[in-house]
Amino acid sequence: MSKTTRATQALEKLGVNFTLHAYDYDPDAASIGLQAAEALGVDAKRVLKTLMAEVDGKPVCAVVPSDCEVSMKKLAAAFGAKAAKMMRPADAERLTGYHVGGISPFGQKKRVPVAIEEAALGHTSVFLNGGQRGLQVELDPNDAVKAAGALARALVA
């Protein structure tokens, strides 16, 4: 497994400190984020999942704890929109340049607005997808917000 991805390159270019964590990705897992948390022995609240969605028909990226569900109402509100829905996996892959299970908020092929669950800022460090299946980057949540150019908002149901 290559440890260099567009996500890690983007973080390095920005001078963000991070630590890589590889794990055995299970394509049959019910939840990618929960499987990553278990494999890494980390609290699921610190492992953030990257979700691609659409608000009023425009693509956005939502980053929430892996043990939570995103609230479509709160996601729409975070971007000043009326409605939100999840993006189809094929569209998410085409837009980001990543495969489902490896989508990172960093280094996406096409930059889209990003919102991160504000409760995640209470942790010393969080884990986000590193740009490929089975690879997580651990970093300060405030650095994640800056690196992604993200809004910190309440997003979970």
C-alpha cells in the first residue's frame, strides 16, 4: 500500500502535521468508519467519516464522527441551503477522484465546500481518511478544519 496519496500530499504542501495509520480494510464492513476505529483501537467519535452530499443540487463534503448519522436538515443549514441529500457513490468517486471507502476531504480532484462536525474540535486529535482504503491520517481537528477550508458546524442528528 502506497502511503503517498493526493490527500497526504495536500497536507504536506500546507505544512500540516499528521501521522499515518494503515489498517486492514474490510470491504464487507457495515460501516467503514466503525471498522477503521475498531481496527485502530480508537474511540469511534475520533474517527471521522467523509460523506459526499448535495445541497440545493450543489456538491459538498460533510465530515462527521463515524458513530453518528449526518442530519440532512443541519447539513443544508450549514451551507445556507434548503435541502440536502447524499450523493450517489459513482458521482462521489468521479467528483473526488477517490474510491468509496477511501474518500478524503483533502486533495479532492474538484474542490467543494466542506463542513466538519463542530463537536470533533473537542478532541486532541482525530482520524480522517488518508485518500485510500485502509489509510487514516491522524491530526489536530483544528488543522483539519484549516486544511480543508471547512466550516465547523453542528451536523449530526
